[in-house]
Amino acid sequence: MKRTFAVLSLVLVAAFMFPTIAMAGGVYEGQVVMGGSFTLDSGEVLDGDLLVLGGSAILEDESLVRGDVIVFGGNVDCDGEITGDVAVIGGMVSLGSSAVVQGDVQAIGGSVQTDEGARIEGVVVSQDDFDIPFNFHWDGDVIDPSHWVSIARPARIITNIVWYFFRSFLLAGLAVLAVMFWHKPTERVAKTAVDQPLLAGGIGLLTILLTIPVILIMVVLILSIPLIPIFLLVFVLALLFGWIGLGLEVGERIAKAFKWDMHPAAAAGLGTLISSLIVGGVAGATSGFGLIPCLDWVLPTFVASLGLGAVILTRFGSQSYAVQPKGTDLVVDDSTESEE
């Protein structure tokens, strides 16, 4: 029963973590809709990308979407204008007589239907159009890869989104395993990040900035070149461990707020998933449909620095880190509590 409740809670929180529609004078911000349909009324404007999971997108006459429209498991019924691309997986694209799409239109597992008067400035790719994307004319010695152009951009958008969700769930799975086997070390990392955010963030950011110079020095020294893969492996593991430690803290606070009885491993998985989805969703470069593109690198770097610094201060969670209440000397608590 508890396991079922945890899974349902995970789905519920993941659904509610996306921002709701913000309206100001008939202008909406970019929107992500899960498990429902989205309708943009006549005369309204969506200033950003539209992503619909498990529903349909209905764009009425004289509506405007300043971005891409991407739908998984639903249809797109458009009579308005879209400045970007339209990509649908497992559904159909219907363009009315007044519809205008400035980009490409792609339907995987479906078809594209256009009324007379509909205008598509890009290319149209439907399930019937998926063949070998090369025209080989051996006699004319011509290899024409032009078909790639018709699927490159929509495919890139879909790939970014799929990778965004896959990466988030993969990190959540790693968090569950990490806490199952190294609960106390992960807990020490989380506690240090919360208790010493400025110190941990500063050390983590400094470490990230010094990584490339250190690698260049190792290359110059030549003899230390074989150590570069080991150095990079430790660096990546520290980043992941720090991210998971922060995820554990987020998950435990969510469980406490909603009074859920969750195992620490489940809390770590939930917190890491939500953190990864939020950071990836806000940072445009990581998800492909970022809500705040100017934070492409700022937010991920801040979170990664905080977790990395906590890992360094606790020496990969092997010991607790504490500061003396009195005096200015930093003290490291070498006590290693036994795993229960």
C-alpha cells in the first residue's frame, strides 16, 4: 500500500510542478500541459512554446503561438498562426483554412490534413513520408541528402524533450540506489549543503572553474595524462553525488510537508526527479523548451556547485562537517555513525 501511494504521489507531484498559465492582457506565457488539452481562444497570444502530454492542442481562429507546438499522444487542431514548428507523436495535425505555420509540420504515427487556404512555410512530414532519407542515383553519381532537412529540426526538438525526461528519471533511479546503499553519506552531504550553503557553493563553483586549468596542466606535464580519465570520473561522480544529496533533502521536505511516510530512498528519488525536472525545465539549454532561457547555465551551475561543495567538505559523505559555535576555526567532525 505504501509503495502504491509513493508511486501515485510521485506522479501527482510531477504533474503539479509545472507552472500554470499566466495571463496578462490576453497574452499567455509558454505552457506545459500534462494529461489534458489546451485551448487558445480567438485573439489570444501564447508567448512561448506549447508542450502537451496526453492531450490535444486547439488553436482557434486569429490566435497566435510565438514558438513551437509539440504534442505527445494527442492532436493539433489549428486555425490560428504558429511562428515555429509543429511536431506530433501519435496523433494528427489538422490545419484549417486560416491556419499559418511558419516552420515545419511533422506527425509521427499520424497524418497531416490541411484545408484549402492553410499556409505552411516549412516542410510537411507525416508517417507516409518516412522512407530512406537519401536519393541515390548511381548512374548520375549524385547523392541527395535533402530529405534530412525536412526532419532535422522537429526531430531535434523531440529528441531534446525525450532526453530531458529520460535523464531526469535516470538520475532519480540513481538517487534511489545511492540512498539504499549509502544513506548516511548522502544524508551528510545534504545536511552540509543546507547548513553551509555559501561555503559549499563557493567551494563547488571554484572547483568547477579550476577543472579545465587543472586538466590543461596535466596535459602539459605529459606524465600525468593517464590520470585525466580518473580525475574526470571522480569529478563527475562528485557532481552526481552532490545532486542526489540535494534531491534527498528536497524529497524529505516534500514528504514532511504532505505528511507522507516515505522511505529515504523513495524520498531521494522523488526529490531528485522534481529537482532535475525543474532545473531542466527552467534552463532552456537542457530541455529544449526552457521557460527562462536566460538561466540556461546559471541555475544548473548554482545547484551543481552547491552539491559539489558539500561533497568536498564531507569528503564524499565519509564524515560530518560542522563549525564551532564559538570562535572562528572550522572544525570537521570525524565521527562516522554506524549504518542502521
